Amino acid sequence: MSLVDHPQRRALNDEVHARPPEQLRSPQRLTYLAIYTSGDRDADTAAISDLIKRMGGPALGSEQNHYSADFGAFRVKWERHNEFVRYKFFVEGVEAEPFSDPAINAVPQDWLASLPGSLIAANHAIILPLTDEPIKPDTLSDSLFSGNALIGSMTSGGKGLALTDFRIRDDGFGRVLFYDNGLTPRQLGRLVQRVMEIDTYRVMSLLTFPVAKALMPFLQQSEHELLDIIRSMDNATEQDEPKLFDRITQLEVQVEGRRSDANFRFAAGNAYYDIVLARVDDLREGRIEGLQTFREFNERRLAPAMATCRAVFARHEALLDRIGRTTLLLSTRVNVTRERQNQAVLKSMDRRANLQLRLQQTVEGLSVAAISYYIVGLVGYAVKGLRAYGVAFDGDVATAASIPIVVILVALGLWRFHKALEKDDSK
């Protein structure tokens, strides 16, 4: 073809096929690990590459985000996500006493101890074929789940069954029990993946809850500070306004800083919670009498926590909006005060200009008299000189007669000079 592919066409197309579920058959046991690494890709890649090298498996691609291989003693499925990585270890068959020999025991223990990051979810799981014997949740709870209340349901249109208690045992792992009632290997793999993802994304979404609880006292204190600033504005003088403006600015910086710190966690928590709801929908649950379904468990336990997180986020946003409106109101008030001060300054300048104009006019009047005096003096000297040459006329009379003429001419000259200056200013 002569058509040219977009540089990211294949990568984007392959993204929808990324991290496919394993094809599973019962009986089988598996161990699931979700390790929080904050997206340290180099450390994630180094860890799985070390295991591959030890077990002699096919190499990991440089940009590969998932990996699956059969190492003989166990199979591994590795998946990289934005904030965490997931490992699944599979071992064929089920021990006589369930959960006594989990799949992770087949994995090199020193390699496990060297894994970077921290556990966010960990489960041992067993997959069994469903027999004709009826499932007895109370008996299973007593024998395998320490008597804890079970959560579970029929899934996949009645072809699967999943049971767990969402508890962490002393060994740091939870337990999940799956029953296969005619699921295809791909369906069974999807069922296992969905239940494990429900547990993982449930905890990932709840990472927002401690952040929300830590924000509550800060938001309450900030709201009180904002209310105090608003009340102080009622009786504030012009001298108080700069102090109020400093207080509201400092408050806005603090609240905005907390928002920047927590914004990603709130957004991620909402995204993870949406995934939990989607995975629960995908189970297509059917009720088992006497047990909470996965949907009911999440609605009663997870939904209230997430509602609290969303309420705290909305409260934070509302506080920022109120601070913004208060800042705008205070800025308007400060601007009005400045305009009033500017008007006072302009009036003062206008008075000074008028005084200067009057002083200038007085000086100009004195200038006319001074210039006329000197010119009349020059006329007197000229008359005396003419008399010395024998011109016969009265010098005092001539000098006196020149005074009004000189004054008029000087005043006219100054007037024309001012007119010329005004003409230049108007251009």
C-alpha cells in the first residue's frame, strides 16, 4: 500500500490488546501480587528481567508492558500499570489441604525479597471444578476463612463462583476461592482477573481516603480564616486593607498548594473507583443465599468512603472559589480606595497648578514692569545722547511719553509669545 501509517497507529491499536487474561483450567492454584512502585519503570523492568534471567525464559521487550511465560515449576504473568505492577504465579493442581502450599512457594524466595515497592494487594487463590455437592458457605468460612463473613456470588451466567472475605491474614495475603462450572479457559482467566482487579483497584481508590481525612481539619481552619477576613472587611479602614489583602493572598496560596498536592490522588481515586464498578458489572453476579455479593460489599463499604473523598474534593474546590470571589471583592475595594486617593492627589495637584498659574501671572506682570523700566531707562539715555549732539527737546518729557508706549509693546510681545506656545502645544 502507498498509504503511510500514523507513527502511533500500531501502538494505539495494540493497547486494546494489552495485558490479556491468562487461559486457566481447574484445578489450579495461584498467587497474585500488586506492588505499588509509583511508576518507577526502570525498577519494574529490572525486577522481572532478573526473574526471567534466573529461570531462562524469553527476554522482555524494551517497551513491553506485560509478560507471560511458563518456567516449568510455575507460570508467571507480569503487567505494568501507571502506579503499580502486578504479578500472577500459577501452579497446576491443588494441595490436599487448600492454601497450605500456595503458588508463591515455587518462586525463588530471595528474588521475592528483592522486589522494589510495597504491597498494595496480595492474594492466594484456588480454582476448583464445581461438583454436584452444594456449596456450604458457613463450612467454607470456618475451614478456609477463619470464620469470617464471606463475600461471593455466582458469576458469568452461573458458570463460575467466587468467594472471599477481603481479609488480610497473618502471612500478609488474602484468600479467594473460585469454582469452575463449565467456563472456557479464557472465561476462567477473565473471571480470576476481574476479581483480583476488584481487590486491587478497591485499595488503590481508597488511597484517596487518608488524603481526604487529612484535608478536613485544614479545610475547616481555612474556612474559619476566610470567614474572619470577610467579617473584618465590614469595618476595615483604608489602613487595614493592605493587611487583609496579605491575609487573603497567603490563605489562597496555602489552599491552592494543598489542592496541587492532592489533585492527582483525587483524580486517580475516582478513576480507580470507576474501574471497580465496571469490573463488578462484568461479573454478571447471581446471588448466593446468605452472602453479600461483590456489588453489595462495595456499595456498603467502598461507596461511602469514596463519597467522602468526593465531598472533601468538592469542599476544597468551593473554598477556592470563595477565596477567589473574596479576593476579587477586596481588590475592588482596594481599587476604589486608590481611585479616591488618586482623586485627592489630582485635586491637590490642580490646586497647586492654579497657585503656580497665579504666581506665574504675577511674575509676568512684574516682568512687564521690569522690562518696561529698563527700556524706558534706555530711552532716557538715548534722549540724553541726542541732546549732547545739539538736538533741542525736553528729555524728561520724551522719557515720560515713552513709558505707556513701551509698556503696551512689552505686554503685547509677551501676549504673542504665549499664543505661540499654546499653538505649539496643540499640535
